[in-house]
Amino acid sequence: MTLAQPEGLNFDCETGNYHTFCPISCVAWLYQKIEDSFFLVIGTKTCGYFLQNAMGVMIFAEPRYAMAELEEGDISAQLNDYEELKRLCVQIKRDRNPSVIVWIGTCTTEIIKMDLEGLAPKLESEIGIPIVVARANGLDYAFTQGEDTVLAAMAARCPDKAPVVEAEKSERNAIAKLLNFGKKKEEVQAEESEYVDHPPLVLFGSLPDPVVTQLTLELKKQGIKVSGWLPAKRFTELPTLEEGYYVAGVNPFLSRTATTLMRRRKCKLIGAPFPIGPDGSRAWIEKICSVFGIEPKGLAEREQQIWENLEDYIKLIRGKSVFFMGDNLLEISLARFLIRCGMTCPEIGIPYMDKRYQAAELAMLEKTCQEMGVPLPRIVEKPDNYNQIQRIYELNPDLVITGMAHANPLEARGINTKWSVEFTFAQIHGFTNARDILELVTRPLRRNNNLKDLGWDKLVKEEAKV
């Protein structure tokens, strides 16, 4: 079966590995998002060292994750996996008493065929705490796809019908609490009448609470009510998912979650561009409105206002070129936004490309290039980094957005770089956060402009020649 793809876009697939962070790093943002969770990473000492080093710069609160380190006896199947995991989970229950324990299976558990999915139900019934099993190994998944596997596993735990208690106590919903805080009951009832009658809508993707509120309010302005988010702030508040519910994603790397919601939960996926940049945010809201038969109000003016506010950044990058080496699967959306800002993009490297889930984003990328009068980028899945670096030398782009491993070597050769991982952790969704994207993109260019005033650029170019 051949997949339909936008005409004109040039797709390539090379033989490179996933030159990205290990996907077990998704623990860094998920444990903060799901406040009553505990993450148990099952792997080797190498995994533990990675978590210590990679997450040491990201954690601002007491972490709720631990490492179950596999020893030689575990790997040669001489020890009892069940008893050891039971000991750890009982200790977690005693010390933290979470509402859910998430087992993150690493590469080693895949290689030695640990039956985590078989062990979890028995242990769950023994200790009385839900255990969700998610495979986040670097053999099969890129950096951000760790979140995808966790959310896909959690989608199976969402209730299939709203319990009676929830109907009686609607304020239990975390988003409703946030939006209605400090309001009188009469005011809340008046606002409820502002919503259009439409089927339930659940959004999926882990975002910081302020961004969740922003996107929820943007949809509310159009009369659209968000029934829930996956993940919710608490595991006990996972959204109800019944057959026929509509779902929409906010991130391009959640294709497995989208597939699970459609196939296992019988939900209807709204295929929209992702709400990154003012153009993507408008397109995302418009697509949801069109599915529900709602005429969007004020979106063109809202987008235009944001573009005007971004002009001080856009003038720094207009006419310049950007090259994506491929790291966090946000590349298509970011490239589309930067092309709309006036940049050109000769190549977009991406570790994994699901053309069905990103179909609307790819179509919007092509449309944006045509409207801006710039060549269509080449899209390279699983790029070979050696070949990519040769192409970078030939193209000589003004900026390369790359993983951390290649940033310093490229900088040493006089090429401006930006870490792609910074876009993963920054607030980049929605209308108001477009400024944060351009703050990151223009930082190396602004830095170099300042260095030129000091004559530093000449010294760097001479060293690069040497």
C-alpha cells in the first residue's frame, strides 16, 4: 500500500542511526507533568549514568523516578525478576505512595526479552497500585518518542465511561479547576453556555500547565470545550475515552499514541498541523473548528497581531538559511514556521517520519514554501551524519539546528548552531509562545553580531582554516 504524500516534497531515507538522546529521558518532563506518578527505569548502570548526567541540568524539584539496575545474574536469567521488582515497588509504595508506577523498559530489557508486560498485572494486583509498562529503548525510538510510548500505554488506562461521581462533581477535572478558580457558581454556569454543542474533544501531548491553559482558552474563544488532556496532571484524572470521541495531538512525535487512540479506543483523530508558531496555531484551531462545523472568529487578526509583535526578531533571520540535522521530531513544524518568517531551508533531517500522522503538517510546509516563493526542502529520514556534514559544508547555511553531539565540532569550523533539545524543553506551542522559538533561533546570530563588533569573527575564521 502506498501512502499519499504532498507533491513536490522530496523524501529520502539514509542508513544513519538515531543520533539523539536516549528516549528514557522522557522521564524528565513526564514525572513533573503527572504529579502523582513514579517512574522506575529498568536497565543497566549505563542508563543510570545517563539519567544522572542528562537530567541533572533539567530537574528543579525532588525527582520521582528511580533506577532498577540489571546485574549479570539478571541478564543471564539466574535471578528472579519478579521478586526483585516486587521489592522495589513495595519500597516505592511505602516511601512515596504514588497513584501509578510507570515501568520504563530500556534496550537491555528488549535484548534479554524481559516479560515486563507479563509481570506487571500480577504485581499490580499484589501491591494495589496500577503499573503501566512503556518501552522507551534507544534501539527503536528517537529522543522524544519515549513520551509517545508512555502516553500510548496510558491511553489504554483511560476510563471508557465517565463514573457517576465524576458527573456529580464536575470540578474534579483539573483544567476546569484552573479555569474557574475564584469564580462564582453563577459565572461558571454562564460561561458553560458559551460552548457550542459538539462531540467530546480530548487533546494529547505533555505540555506545561500554562500552555495547557492557553490552548484550552484559545479553543474556548471558538466555543469549543476541551473534555480532557492526556496526560492529565494526575493519573487519577485521566480523561474519559469512549468510542466516537474526537482526539487531536499537539506534538508531531506522538504517532503511536494517535494509532492507539484510533485502533484500540475507537476515537476519531483530527489530522491538523501542530500549534507551533502563529501560523500553525491558527491552522490547528481552524481544523478543529471545521471538524465541528464551527466558523472560526478573529483568528486572522490574532495571527497578524502576533506576527507584528515578532518583527524585531524576524528582521534578524529574514533571507537567511537554516539546516536541520534531525533530533527531536519537531523539525517539520519548526522548519515550516521559520520559512514563514522569511528563512530558506535546504534540508530537514528527521530521525523518524510518520507521513500519515504528519500529513497536514507536510501539506502546510509545501503550501508555505509556495506562498513564500522559496524552494521546497529535502526531507531526510534517519540521516547519515557523515553525509549530512558534507552537505552542510557545500550549502554553508547561516544556522544549523542539531543535536548536542555535533554542535561544538560545527561551531569550531565556523558554523552557527543551535541545540535542538532546547526546543523540546521550551514553551513553544500556541500564539504567545512563538516569541520563545525566535528567541532561541536568533540567539547564536545575535551573539555573532556582538562578536563582530569585537573583531572576534576574523579570529574564529582563521582558526577554522587551520
